[in-house]
Amino acid sequence: MLKDHHPMKEAEARAGEALRRLLENVPILHIEGIEPEAVSGDWEPDLIARLLVDGRQHMLICEYKSNGQPRYARSALLELRNYVAQRAPQATPIFIAPYLSPAVRQLCVEKDVGYLDLEGNARIAFGGVFIERMVADKPAAEQRELKSLFRPKSAQVLRAMLREPDRAWRVTELSAISGVSLGHVSNVRTGLIDREWARASDDGLVLSEPDALLDAWRDSYTAPPGERLRFYTPLHGSAFEDAARGALRAESGPGRAVFASFSAAQWLAPYGRTGTHYFFADEAGLQKLQAALKLAPASKGENVAITVSKDLGLLADTIEPAPGAVCTSPIQTYLDLSIAGERGAEAAEHLRQERLSWPK
């Protein structure tokens, strides 16, 4: 990789500054200089820090990448380790990027490469020096990127892939099955590959880490957009169940409604009862439920919660474990339970073990 011939870019200057600020806090350390490397035809590090540690000379060989996602990190770590092994066996390799996720930091530790990001996460260890810092929050840009990967349109692509986690997908197939534009599918594809949650094979895109993908989706999940309505139904037990299943059947006329959250979990992986019944519906589906379940608006004592969802993808991604028992898919049910308080989180874990474990 040829380096540019113009003076060190601003980003690398910021990386050098961040490294300097981190090292200045170490009493036994004297910084002789942090310089950009001279340009040559071969791969060269971006910065070399020359230090005196207790009077002994030491070098940090640093590579800066403007993107710290696993895919880019992996190649940087390889280049750093090769360079150090061949040219500076006593030096310590350091990877620097704007932000490094916990997964990438773990990768650096495994590969024995120090790291530093511009958010303040760092781990640098050599001869009597050990620096480790962790910053709790994900930076706004990373949160935005993850949010966009899990927005309704992108989520339709992810749902299709997670339904058949072993399948290799062409971009055109994903576009057709999820009803999302080719451009949007390509963005999702890039996001998955950069994070190493999926890889490109000869046959198409394959999920390589469905669990890591689902973890990240859960961690950034918020309730779907829509109006949440609460009602009281006088129906109980099998009378309620029969009426609900009758209304949810596809052939029961226009409008869609589905069991959601705890109510879907009752069919998919039962885990303790709850006093409230949960549904997602469109406007016509809401009317069907109101009629079938004899719903009255409830200011208190409500036992039915219906979300009239703006995201129609939710109502298309369903599973019907028994006739008329149309439920949100295991993935969607898991996500909704994960934000439903402590009992929800327990039910979510139970569902994940029962219905969402993939062979490693």
C-alpha cells in the first residue's frame, strides 16, 4: 500500500496527538519524538514513537486507519505484526482508529497488538509500562451507523437472512425477498461484512456471526414506531384464545394482526404467564381485534395492548405455530421481549435458547 507523498494528513496528526497525551501520563516515560514515517514503496507504519523508558530506548510502531471495523482492523494488525517481526523485533505494534468496538479491542489483545482510539479506549503494554483505559459510551457516529443498520428497511433484509442463516444470498435475491432497493441491500451488505457478521462467498453473502449480529440488534433496539393502545377484554382462557385466533387468521378478511411480545412467546417458547395480551396490527387489524375480543378502551385494568405499527415489515415477518396463532417471528419476539423489563429479558433469553441457537 503506497503512502501519499503530501505531509501527514490531519487524521494521523490527531492520532499522534492522542498517543502523546496518553504517554505523557506515564512517569517513567520520556517521549523523544512521534514522527510520521518517511515514504517508501513498501508498507510503512503511519507513526513511529521513540521513547526512553527508565533510560532504555523503545519504539512504538503505529498504524492509523480511519475505519476501525473488524475487517479493516484485521488487515492493519497483520501489516503491523509483519513489519515488527521483520524490521523492528524489539518494538511494540499499536493500532489506532477513531473508534474500536469491544470486539476489535479483544482482537488486538489476541494478536498481541496495543491499541488506542480517539474516543479514549487504550491498552498499551511493554517493559514495565501498562496503560489500560475504557470509555463506556459508543460514539454518536457508531450509534448512528448501527441504528441505520437496524432501521425498518434494513431490518427487513436482516430478518430474511436470519430466517435462513445458512443460505448464501445474492444481492438481487435479498432485494426481491425483502422488498428493499438494491442500493439499500448493498449498504446492509457492506455494514455486515465490515463488522465480520457476514462474509462474501462465491455463492453470495453468508452470515458468519448471527449471534453477534443479534446481540448488536438487541443492544440498539427500540420499540417499533406506532401508536400503543390499551384496552380491556372481558374474555378469558380458551374463549379469549379462540376469538383471537379467529381474528388473526389470514382468511378472516382484510387487515393484519399478530400476537407479539409475551403473547407470541407463549406460542414459541412458553415462559411464565402474563396478565396482558400483546398484539401488533394495522388499522384494519385493530378493528378486527376490537370486534372479536369485545375490547373497551381502558383507563385502568387494561389487559390488552395493541401497537398499530407503521412498520408493515413486522406484520409480514410472522410464524404460525398453530392454526390462527399468527405470531411475530422468533427474532422480532426476542427483540420486543428484550426491552420489556426484567421478566421480558428472562423470557427473551429462554426464547433465544429454545428457538435461536445456531450451530457454531
